[in-house]
Amino acid sequence: MLLASLAARPALAQENSPVDLTGTWRWINHEDERDRNPGAFPGDYRGLPLNDAARMRADTYDEEVNTSSSLLQCRPRTPGYQPKGLDPMRIDKVTDPLTRQLLAYRISYEKTPGERVIWVDRGLSYAAIQAWPRAISDFGRALEIEPYKVEILVLRAAAWRHAGNADKALADADRALTIAPDHADAVLERGLALLARGDRGSATTAFNKVLKLAPAGSDAAKRAEAGLRGEPPSPPAAGKR
């Protein structure tokens, strides 16, 4: 009787485990066909928290070009577009080799080149509470996976600067600028690192360049203006990429 009752009980360990999204997923065309095909308009960002650069890209997107041009109708799509298509999706975990802690998810598609990496934002969470050594460590792990990701280099530069190491902050900002020379946030972080080192002349040059690159009123432009006024820099925003 006891064995039978135990066998009938659900496995609580499985019930309490987090949902595992890894594996291959395929959309089956059922009752939601009218909503999923053709689906939401690409570039419709209503309800999404976008920065100025992403909003500008969405505002200038023209789906009509893809549908009206015979040369573009059958071209490969990026992973960000594929949820509208029929291509099976693959989700894989990226984990720390020592701790096995989840760092990111990699999303790819069967017939589409490229992949999309979705980071688990623990480093940003540490930055939000000003736990700079832990934030630096997590940003470093992310860079081991994607060493040319400019946004992560900029975040780690900011964390180094707030941790009091302006030299390493400058090194990360310069590394980011070798990848993307006109990246406004990287130029801004370079200026802030130079200012922290006491090089106001070079910092002023960097801040003025930010004002030429960043849209007026954007976060980068406001922080560059504050730098020109000599105001202390603010920590990186928790939701910023």
C-alpha cells in the first residue's frame, strides 16, 4: 500500500524545477494561424523598452521592400525574424564551465544563418546594487563567450571605473572602439575613464565626439553634457545594453 501511494504521488523535484526551454521547437499551424501568419509587423516595437539607436532602426524599417522585391523575397532571414516563419528553432544553454551556472541562451534556426544570444543579466543586477567586483566577473565571463560584443565591453568599462580602476576602464573602452569606432557609449565611457585619470583635455574631446554621434536628448548625450560640466558620472542603468 505504501509503495503504491508513493508511486502515485507526483515527483516534487521535477515540479519545483525551473522550466527548461532547451531543445528544438517547431510551430504547428493550428487555431492561432490567423494571429501567427503573417503575425505582428516586423519593426513594431510598441511595449518594448528600446534605446534611441534601436528605436531609430525600428522607425526606418520598411517591410514593403522585402515583399515587393523579387530579389529579396527568398533571402535568408535573421534569427530575430524567424518566429514569423516555419523554420524549426533550436535553444541551447551557455553555462559556466566550472560552476555550471546558466549564463545565456543561444537561439538558432535550422535553415537560417547566424544566431541570437540572450544573456541572463546577473552582471547588470550586480551593477544596479554597485557590487562592482561581481559585475566585472560576470561581464568577463560573457566576454569569454562573445569577445567582440561592444555593449558588454562598455558595461565592464563602466564597472571598472566605478570600482576605482580607470586604467582598465580605459582599456575596455579602447578595445570596444577598435571594434566599433563610432559607438557613442564606448566613446562616452572612454571620456569618463580619461576624466577619472585626470586627463580633462582628452576627456573633453571624447565628450564632444559623443554629442556628434548620439541623438540629442539621448542618455549618452546627457551624460556627455554632464561630463563637460564636470558633474560626477552616474552608474550604468540596470536595463541598459
